[in-house]
Amino acid sequence: MDRSLVERAARGDTNAFEDLVRLSSTRLFGIAQRITRDHHLAEDVLQQTFVTIWDELPNLRDPERFEAWSYRLIARAAIAASRRERRGAAIVQLLPDDADTSRAPDDYRAIADRDQLDRAFRTLKPDQRAVLVLQHYAGLTLVEVADVLGIPVGTAASRTHYATRAMRALIESEERALEATERTA
């Protein structure tokens, strides 16, 4: 993020803040949506986070850390909202009427794999989802994830391990159930 843009916004320049919002909203929304698993809740979290950023930006000591700081704010807000709401509705994308439905079998397998991962991901606790989202979506290292969430690196590593293990167990359980169903059919 451009240091001068952050500094101008911190001094109350609303145009600079609008630019910050424009530059960071897609990424921050993606983090919120992946943690909350609810589009509308993620929108609320994003809006709340931008209000917090506007209020607290003058107190940010190092403008170079704006991105990590904004990740911390959005992740914490999304985790808190997820714990309160417990909605986690599945996201369904409808194909348009004129969609090409002559997909190759590999395309259907990719969709099935994505859906299976999504079901497993939804079963995780919000703090586990946050660690995985920050690592795999935001591309942060484990040390950066720990810093953003304000937790020790060992805790971030532990959450990653248990989240991955829980997802793997659910996926393997679904696959065993499917194989058992196919054998009896």
C-alpha cells in the first residue's frame, strides 16, 4: 500500500481514504466472506472494519503496516461475527439459462472437489478458518498470520494443523460413505 496515501488518510483526507477503501475492499471482503461463510455478514463486517479503520487510522504508528493491520481488523471482526451469528450458509451459484452444460467429466469432478472442500471448511471453528484464509487466500506466512491475529506462532501452527486434520477426516469419511453406498448399489 502506498505510504503517502495511508498518511494522507490518517490526517483526515477523505479522498485518500476512499482510495484506500477502493484498493483494499475486494481483498478484505474476500477474507471476511471466507471466515464468516456468509455473504451478507461479510458485508457487515467489512463496513464495520472500514469504520474502525477510519477511526483508528490516525493512531497507526507505521503506515507501512497498513495492510497487515487491516487484515488483523477484518479477521478479528469476522471471527467475532461468526461466533455470534453461526449462520454459515452454503453459497450456491446458479448457472444462467444459456450456460454451456456440456462440461467435461473433469469439470464436474473439480466442482465436486470444491464442494467437498467447502463442506469441510464450513465445519471448522472461525479461528481455524481465519488461519487457513490468511495463509492460503491472503498468502501470508505462518509468522505473519500469527502477527495479524495477535497469537503466538505455535498457536497459529497448531490451528493450521488441527484445521487441516479436521477437514481431511471429514473428506475421508464422506469418501468412505460414498464407496460403501456404491458397493451396496
